[in-house]
Amino acid sequence: DAMVIQNPRYQVTQFGKPVTLSCSQTLNHNVMYWYQQKSSQAPKLLFHYYDKDFNNEADTPDNFQSRRPNTSFCFLDIRSPGLGDAAMYLCATSFSAYGYTFGSGTRLTVV
Amino acid sequence: GESVGLHLPTLSVQEGDNSIINCAYSNSASDYFIWYKQESGKGPQFIIDIRSNMDKRQGQRVTVLLNKTVKHLSLQIAATQPGDSAVYFCAENKDAGNMLTFGGGTRLMVKP
């Protein structure tokens, strides 16, 4: 089935050690998003790619970066993870403004 | 700033009863709304959506109502089942911004 796939499901990283989360999609959607979701909170948009155009949210820390090498893949890079970055990271896709589909998420633990 | 919010953080219902989850939004320019269900440890799962030119939309056991006059959105679940236990989020999308803004979430607990 067409879907949004996030790897890994669980990621443990050391404080300050760069980590990369990955997302792939088979929907051929033109927009890909990264959300951060902390416990008992709503997902918070970090940034999104509309095709190749990168759109950063104003309050997304510089510590978070993203890459989209092609339509199917998108990566979230956390340059120096802090304890406060422990969260569920959700990737989503859409075709323009509709058809939002979420992956299962990667739960990041910082030790 | 403008936001999407919910009235009740937790809703507890008896199995078989109907559930109503509410959401208030403040951005009158929003034209598309989605309800998501999120089970523990999983990503949000699409339930139903509605565009601003409609006031009601029905799916299987679910109905979404949109009242643009008071900027209110609700999700009705008929004959609630234990499998419906989850956190429910409403989300809004404003024109071509391609960005979903999520409400705070309501936890639905279904008692057997």
C-alpha cells in the first residue's frame, strides 16, 4: 500500500551527538512535513518542503535542519540534540493542501 | 495568535454510547478541517475532513459538524467502541499555506 514510512521507529542518541531521522513516501505527494510532538501535546510543525522549496517555521530552532534529495525522501537532522529535543517526530505528506498522510513517527530519546 | 483549541482534554464514555468531541477555532480564513485519531505510539490517523463550504459530513460511524458562525467544529462518534479509545485532534488548513495547525487534543476513554 502507498504510505509514509519513517525509520527508525525508535532512536536513542547521546546529548550533543548529531542524529538523522528519515522519511520516505510512495504517494508521490509534492509536499513533505516534519512535526515534533511532545508527550500529551499536539504535533507542532517544524518545517515543510513544497516540492524543492524549503519553508521553515519562525520558531523552529536552528539546531533542526532538513534535506529533501528527491520527491520520495526527506530527512530531519538534529545537529546537537539536547534533552528538550526528546519527542516523537512525525513526517507527513500532502498533495498541495490536501490528502495529508502521516507516518508512524520516530520516537527520539536523548541520553 | 490565531489557533485551534479544544474545550475538553478528556472525555470518558460508556461503550455503545455516542461521543462528541468539540473544537473551537479562531481563524475565520480556515477553509479545510480534519479530524485525526492518534493511538499511543502511533502517528495521527485521518478520520474525516470537511471543507468550509459544507456544514456536515458523514463517514462510517463518524460525523463532522462545522459551524462557521461560531467557529466551532465537532466530531461525533456513534456507538463508541473500545477501539475508539485514543487522542483526537482537530486540525485546520488555511488557503494555500499547506500547513495544518493542530488543536490541543482530547483523550477519549471508552469504558466497557
